[in-house]
Amino acid sequence: MTETFRPSGEYPTHQPPAPVHHGGTQSGGGAYPPPPAYTPAEAPPNPAPRRRRAKGPVALLAAVAIAAAAVGGGTAYAVQTLTDQGTHSSATSTDVVPTSKKGTVSGVAEAVSPSIVEISATTAQGKSTGSGVITRSDGEIVTNNHVIAGATSIKVRTNDGRTYDAEVVGTDSKKDLALIQLKGASGLKPATLGDSDNVKVGDEVVAIGSPEGLTGTVTSGIVSALDRDVTVSTGEGQEQPRSPQGGWPFEFGGQEFNGDTGSSKTTYKALQTDASLNPGNSGGALIDMNGNIIGINSAMYSPSSTQAGAESGSGSVGLGFAIPINTVKDDLGKLRSGSKT
């Protein structure tokens, strides 16, 4: 059984040193006196040559040259290596997609798919399938709270087909976010978290997740709107079964969509997208064309069976919603501390 949706990342300039004149001409026209002559007896011993350490702009330019040399087909490796050494965590706002494929859906899919997982949760109500985003190489994963709420066991499948058991680290039902940890994982590829404050209406985006259990499905579209007030259920289990009307129950603009959201609810600001989202995309990634995660897909609208021309259980009609990634980043510290609210 699939899960239900609730509400579906000038260098400083310097002046060259003044020329040193040895017996040259002064600006006023007079000659500089020649350097004093030494007799062999007076000559001081030649000191050993001293190595000078590069300072300021010179050192900075050297570091930039090293980074540029490491780039190869793109900039992601150099930037992440220099800014994120030893943490094995998500980098922030860089070009993940190789230069030769920048701005293409295929380039985004190839670069980011290894960082997206499928999550299968078993609850008292049955089973649900959702998605998640790897945030650390040891298997830390962010997803929607409604994907794992009430789970008695959690299985995670990575893009390369490996399967892991997982446990819940922290939850925040008010933001519909959760953090889970894989057991015995290492060497995974963390996603790069972007900056959702820089997202604009009309920006092209890519969504990756596991709709209907179809692992690694890629869709694309644009950002349709910003700051949508989306209301979803926070109650355990209520979000697990799929609505008979299709999609996930949520409220927007005072109206209820895709079924009853229940009495326990929360509202957050969401990005709206026309990239196709379906049950199973919950917790997956909404990505910009540089490969940065800008949102966690969390809700979709699907026409009900009572609407004219609509079929029962219809899928996406281009009205999807995602939790902005800056909301996620602000919440990571709380989730990592083990808070479960």
C-alpha cells in the first residue's frame, strides 16, 4: 500500500611592488648613487637562500588554481572537497551537474539519482512506499514524517539496488519532516542542498522519487508558485492509506483535497510545481538544473472520481507541492538531536 501525501539546496587586487633601482635614474633626472662596494675582506658571507611563503592574494590564487585543476568536467568535486572535508555531509549550493550536461534533465538525473532512495515502511495499517534524500555518506536520510509515521519497521533501497534496515532518528510532524539512519551503510553519495530563497517562479526543476514503487522515476517541470500555505495531517497512520479519491489528503485555500486530513493538522509554506508527482514521491527531491536540492516533495492534487471526466485514482495533474529546502536545513539540527515531535 502506498503512503498518502500531506501537504505528495573579485579577488582582492594588489599593487605591484615599487621597482628597486640600482644605479638607475631618479624621477627628477638625477642619478641614484651606486651601491657601496665591498672589498673581499669586508664581504659578508652569503646567507642561505630563504623560502618565502606566499601570502594574501598569491596564496588565494594558488588555492583557486588547485581547485580549478581538480574540476575536470564540472565544479562539484573541487568545491565540495575544499568546503566539506571530513564531514561526508551534504554540500550547499554548487554545480553538481557536469559542465557538458548542465541545464539538462538527463544531466540532473545522472548526477542526483544516486542520492535518492526508496523507503518502505510497515505500520499497523499496512505498508507504505515513499522516497528519501541522502544527507550523509553513512546513510542519514531526510524524508517526510508521513512516510514513516507509526512505522514498526523501515526498509530502504538505494539507487544501486542495495537494501538496508533503517531506524528513526528524529521527527517533526509540524513540518512533516523526519530523519532516518541506515544500519551498516557507508560510502553513499550525499545530495547537495541548495538555497530555496533564491528560487523563482518559472525556474526549471526535476523531481526524483519512487511513485507507485517505481524506483528512481524522473519527471520535470517548473516552479509554478511560491509560499503556498499547504495543510496536512500530523496524526499517526492517517497519512498512510491512499485516499480513495487518489493522491494524498491536504488542504489549500480553505478547501480540502484528496480526502479527509483528520483533526490533527499542520500548515507550512510550500513550493508549487507542475513536475509530475504521484503516491510514492513523498520525501523525494525537487531539484534545480544545477543539481541542487531545493525542496522535499510532500503533496499532490489529483482529481476525484466524482469530477466530470475523472477516473478513480487518477494521478498527477501538475499540482504538486514541496517543502522548501531551507526549512529542512533549519530543522536538521533538531532532527539530528533525536527530537521526536
